[in-house]
Amino acid sequence: MSEQPILSLEGLSVRLPRGADRTHALNGVSLSIASNEILCVVGESGSGKSMMANAIMRLVPGEVAIEAGRMMFDGRDLCTTDPAAMREVRGAGIAMIFQEPMTALNPLRTVGDQIAEMFRIHTDLSKAEIGERVLSLLEDVRIPSPKTAAKAYPHELSGGQRQRAMIAMALALDPKLLIADEPTTALDVTTQAQILKLIRDLQQRKKTAVLFITHDFGVVAEIADRVVVMQHGKIVEQGTADDVLNRPTHSYTKQLIAAVPPLTAPPPRPLSSDNILTITNVAKTYRTGGFLDRGARVTAAVKDASLTLPRGATLGIVGESGSGKSTLARCIVRLIDPDNGAILLDGKDWVKLKRAEIRRETRHIQMVFQDPSASLNPRRKAAELVAQGPIVHGTPRATAMTEARELFALVGLDPSAGDRFPHEFSGGQRQRIGLARALALKPDVLIADEPVSALDVSVQAQVLKLLGELRERLGLSIVFITHDLRVAAQVCDLVAVMKDGEIVEHGLVADVFSRPQHPYTQALLASVPGGAFAREHQTAV
């Protein structure tokens, strides 16, 4: 590891505009990173991690100001570097990988053309030479069929392939510093493991300095050389990965590590012999493209799925993106119609229900979605969103609004917050509103589709604890869809593992996770970032 830092921040302070929840996004931040080193910056949403990355790139919004300090990179202070010179630094000196490649990539241009643009702007290479470099980069990041991928548009690639394309673009000009802002948060465990290994391999091969921003201590355990812990815009602890993970000194660091769900399941609870939900031979096939079925692409999203959910239990459905988890969930609540099979809810076959009957019966089964921002109407106040379902089903408006505020208290929100709009809440609070809305109709079964995948570990722990309490208090039965095996280990009684639309293994979560039988289940468990760390750190540090 080089002794001379590639980047050093010295007392960096970034001021927020009036009306923000605090005066500074960053307050006196000092750190350094050397070449051939991975420095992980960890902390909850709002801790200042991403603002620090944007400040280094000089991409802070206009109403936000760098107030004090220095950012020394390659002999120059980035705080005082003029815009034209900063354009040269970006890409050639410092490159950035963003969390969501679908929003960072232009949907109207091919992946290869977007990577090539880096060379067109910053080099004098010929068109043929640029084409060769693009294919070489796609090979470097292990994208299968680089020529095909170069001609593809972003939506034609998987999430993992889009993230690899973003990494290829970031590495195009051999930057000295690579900033990775939550690049694996939305990926399933096997793709996440591949991306982490790829970043580590590329960093070691090219001797690049990597500033890796994350809220996942499993990721930290997997790749970090050193760790910086941030809270409310300040650094509260920093040191080697070994020291911070195994001998944390600050109470906030201990709190974050304690919130990491362990990969080992608790002892199984006694389960009811009465099944509230029985799924038998459910299948769903999609046909896209083609004309009159000629040349159509056929995808068997769910194949012959059969499961049972005991009354009062939580059934986890796990697997990679594209395994069929969410399609099966949407078939259960009849958001989409299965091609065949039976779905019995308390003995009534939902597959045979007509649309009018489904509308009447939906109060018995409700769904909580992965992204509350997308599922909550931004123009309606929170209490109105929660009361909407009961009102549609005949509850008087005044009664429904009163019950909505009671539900706010039940999910851990201040009842007065019902007068606020969705954008005025944090991600964890929005997810609680989504829960309150689903519970408003007093359902028997709750379908939770990736409800905590985008949340910080401490907020995630709070929501998972809340779900467990609600299950006990309200007698709920829950189907929990997730790609995070650590979460499934903690909240589920039973687990079903899906691959390519099929259920390849199912049983008690303690049995499946401790003695996995199917090679795919074994591969999933082996791919959990920081798996050993997750096993060792139980609920207290």
C-alpha cells in the first residue's frame, strides 16, 4: 500500500440550505486514501456518505455550498479547481460508479456508445481503436458476449450486467481513484458477490484507490482495507477493517454492527397445523414480441409452484432476481392472473374469483411493496393514503381517518404525521406508512415484497422487529419475499428457494439454512457478503 495518499480531505465542511434538518451535510471531515487501497465509508442514510462523494466530484447541488476545508487530489485542491479543470479530473482522474445504473445510463443510447463517449471526449483515439477499447473493457468486467452487450440498450441487460457496464465506463480512462456509491445495494447475493470480487480484482490489478460507500457491514467485511464510520455528517470512528469490525470503540459503530442480521436462524417456533394459504401447481408464462405468436419470446416465470402457509407463520420466498419470486407474489394477490393452478385462501380458490369478487375479497390479503416512494401517491397526505382502502370498502371517512392515525401509532409513527406528504418522510418512515396502509383493511395474510431491501441496517432491524410484533399482536400470516438470506433467517419460520421459476427447496428455515440440500441453495448461502461475519455477530456486540 502506498504511503502517499491519492486523496486527502482536510476539515471538509459542506453547508446545507435553510430549512434542512441540520446546518451541515459534512462537518469537519478529514480522511485519506492511498493507491491500491479500498476505504469503506459506512453509515445510515443522511450520514453524509453520498454528499461527500458528490463534493469530491464537485457535483453538489447549487443550493449546497462547500464552506471550509481542502480536498487534495494529485497535488491540487479540488475545492478551488475551476470547472473546466474539474471536467478533466472527472473520468480521467476520479471516476464514479452510481447505485442505480438504470438512472445513470442513457436509455436511448447503446451501452457501447456510452462507454465510447469517454474516449471521444478525453482522447484522440480513432473510431476503430475506441471500438477495441470498449470490447476490451466489457471483457475486463466479465460481461458475457461483449459484442452483443455493446450493441444492447440498458433495458436489455440484467441489473448485474448494467452495473458491470457502469464499472467499465468508470474504468475507461484508468482513473487513480474510483468512487463506488452503494453499487451492490439492489443486487441479489450471487450478483453482489460477483461485483465485489470484480471490484477487488480490478483494484489489485490496476492499483486503483477505491472509496466504497455502503451501509452493509457484510460488504465491509468482504472487501475493506480500512473503514470510516459516519454519523450526522461527522466521522465518529475510523481504522483498519479488522479493528472497526471486531473491536469497535464508538457506540454508534457498535449499534450498526449489532443491527446486522446474523445468517443463522433462531430455534424454530411451534407452527399451526391449519394452513391459511395453500398454493398448488401455480404457473405463469409470459409471451413477448413476435406477430400472431410467431417469433414470440416465451418466459416461464413460475413453474408448477406448490406451497403452504400455516396460520400465524411467516413463509420466506428467496432467490435471485428473475427467479420468479415477485411474479408468484403477484399471482397470489391476483395482481396478475396465473395460467393454471389453485390458490386457496381460507379454503376459497382465488384463481376462480371474478374481478368484482376479488375487489370485495382483497381486504383479506394485502401487499407491501419494495419501493414505498413509487407505491404512495405523492399528492395525497399520509393519513388519506392509509384510510383510502377502508373508505373504498364502505367505512365512513371520519372513522377511517381516526383508524388511520391509530395505525400510525401502531407502526411507530407520530399520529400527527398523517398530515404530511410522502416526500416529507424518510425511507424507513415511508415503509411504515406502506405497512399501515396494508394493515388498514385488517388482512389475514400480508404479502411483503422486498420491504427492507433499500433500508439501512438499523432501520431495517426496526421494520423487521415491527413486522414480528404485528404478526404476534394481530395474528397475521406473512409471505416474505427477499433476496437477502440474512433477513430471511431472522424473520421467517419456513423458506422456499426459487430458481428459474421453480421451487427447488423448501422447509423450516433453520433446517434449510443449516443443512441446504440443493446446490443452488448452497451457492446462495456461500455468496452472502461477509457470511462469516454475519454468522459470528449475533444481536449484541
